[in-house]
Amino acid sequence: MIAPIIEEWNGPNIVQCAEALSDVPYTVFLDSNRESHPESNYSYLCWNPEKTIQYDGDNDFLDWLEMDFPKIRIDDAPVPFS
């Protein structure tokens, strides 16, 4: 199982970092850290994946995920999204 690297962000503005990585293939930025909303605490910036998938629509995607990826218990994750 690939363990994610989880760190509290104390560096440069994450939006600027996401913009700097925007030309890198498969960069994903999920931004939910807004002071205006009390439940938004996390933003995710991911790039350089170890694996990518392409869904052709011929098979059941969820069945494929269950077979290809290990079971991850959400209650074991240090963040609410994994």
C-alpha cells in the first residue's frame, strides 16, 4: 500500500504552488481551506502520481477499483478525505 505524505501546510501560499504546478501532467488541486466556511480545513495538492487509470466505459469501474486497490479504512486516515 502506498502511504500518503500528510503535512500541515506552513509554507508558501498553496494556490501559488498549485499554479506553479499547473503545467505538470496529472496535477490535482482540491481547495477547501477557506476562512469564510468553518468546516473547511483541508486542501489537497497532488502531482506526479505513481499510477494513472483510463476508464473505457466497458467494465464496471467500481469493481475494478475494489480489485486493484487495497482496502483503506477511512477511520484510520489522519484526514477526512483519502
